[in-house]
Amino acid sequence: MIYTVTFNPAVDCIIRVDQVELGGLNQCQEQEVQYGGKGINVSKVLGELGRESVAWGFLAGGIGHAMDEALRAQGMNCNFVFLPEGNTRINTKLISGGIEMDSRAHGQGAGVMVSAPQGMQGMQGAQGSQGEAPGEPGAAAWAGMSAAREEAMHAGDTIETAFDGAGPFADKVSQLKLFSMLQATRDGDIIIVAGGVPGNVSDHAYARILESQMGKRVEVVVDAAGDLLLNALPHHPFLIKPNDEELAQIFDFDRFDHDALVECARMLAQLGARNVLVSRGANGSLLLDETGVLHEAQALPGQLVSSAGAGDSMVAGFVHGYLEAKEKELAEDEVYPYAYAMAQACGSATAFSSGLAKGADVMQLFNRIQRV
């Protein structure tokens, strides 16, 4: 059995607008609500691939009960621990073609932008022109920003802005209850822990999950960042899946530096990770497998609709592909290329759709990758 663990699930509200007017009223073109969280997303995509799983984690309040009911109605196997206080968080992703300041907020005529939004003041790189307040970008700076925005819009680009809600407090009794559930695992099971944890939960939480499986033939996948990830490495997780930005934050390098990215993947393997899968957005991805072979791929061509859940989908695809390769009794040197191709297909299928990947779309993309 596959168990996904989501410490901090969320209701994801995705809003699409042509252009955002800061300080003004914006009319949404589309709005979509998804019940998820990283581990839950993994379970959903696994289900699309015909792979059974059970979703574990914390839910809270009326929002949590609504999520539990909705996920069960979608056919998911759920066994969540309900927290005694608080509410499951709400995340918002704003997808737009550009950002415009509402000039009325500054007493100016329509379409005139004269000062930075609150919190952006002081972010200028050069001295402003005479008469500008200290710390404010000059007219030339705003003109450059406006030109860049217009260029992006004419190129058909979109801007994604995410707002992550705060999660509920996870009390010690509830934490103990969740960890006691891990005792039910058996040899051959897979645990996938994904996402962040509530603020009061230790950054050793994922390391504890790995420790709890010692002595069993249970594979543990960790999709996390920062200390949550680093603390898990000495326990040799089967797979970790950071993205390039998360690696750059850990090791302090330019995420567009390919050689540095590969070197950091090797460092993570030396620290204990058996397989390191790194998602890179429009720059593709790479996999350093446990045999030391480096696999790399460019992003598949297609129309980006939303990146939400693409990384989670890659995790689901890798695990499913790995199990399927074993079930098909592929040669050892074919197992990880197969799993990696399935990860790419799942991530891309999600990125090219308004929701998570659908099974038919995944297989179409997987077959395209296999033909290359």
C-alpha cells in the first residue's frame, strides 16, 4: 500500500484575471477551488494512474470536514486526524497577464503610476531624479518595469502570484495519533511525506517518520524543503524531490547555474538520499538515481495553464513508474529511466491542464517521451 502524509493540507483557490489592478476592484474571469495539499495531490494523481493509496494527515474545523467529505466523494481513501482547534488553511493562486497600480489610490489621473506599492519603497538601484522622495523608484524605473510588463504580456506570458495561508496548531496528542498510525505499515509499503508542517511541529518530523520504519522494507519519499529535508537525509529516503529554487536556498547558489545544480544533487546523495529528482519548471528537470547515473530532460512543449501541483504530480509519476517497471520486470538499467519518464509525463500533464493530471493525458505524454 502507498500512504501519503500531508501535515498541512489546504483548500487551493485559483483565480484568473486579465490584469491585476492593485488597490482597485478586480473582476475574475475564472475561479476554481481544489481540495489538496502536496500529499493529497500525490494520492489524486496516483488514483488517475490506477494506483491505490491512503491519504493521512491533519485536518481542522469546518473547512477540514468539507475537504474530507469532498475527497471521499471523489473516491479517495482518507484517514485524517482531526485537530481540536483551528481551520484547515486556504491558499490562493492569482494568475494574471500583468499588474497595474490603481492611480486613484495616489490621487493621480488614470493610468499614471508615480510611486511604489507599500513595502516596495527603498528597492531602487539608482538615484531617483530631482524631486522624487528618497527611497522611491524614479519615473525611469517605473517606465522600465511597465515596458517589461507589456513585453511579457505581448509575448503571451502570464504571472502567477501565490498566497499561502497559515495552518492550524497541531497539538501533541494529535501528533502522537498520526505517528501511531505509521505502525500499521508492512514490508513493501511506500510512505510519501510531502509539503511543510504547522509552525509548532518539529523540523525533525519527517526524520521521525523514517526512523519509525527502521527494520521494515518500507520505502519513504520526502518532498520537502529546508531543514525538514536536510534532517531526513541521514535516514536514507528512497526519493527526495526538491525544486531548483529550494536547492538554491539551501546551498546559496544561482538556481539557473546548471553545474551548481548538478553538484548540489550529488551532495544530497552523499548526505543520504538514494534518488534525487529536481524539478526546474520551464528549464525541465533532472534525476540523479541511486546508481549514480544522471538523467536530464528539457520541459515538454505545450501550453502552460498552471504550475500548481506539477511537482506533486512528478512524485506520483515517479513512484508509479518505478512500481510499474518492477511489475513489468524491466532490466535494472531500465527501471529509473522508465520512472523518470513517467514523472515528466505526470508533471507536464498537470502543468498543461487547469487541474491535476488525468490518466489519459499522462499516457499520451509518456508515449511521446518513450518515442524520443
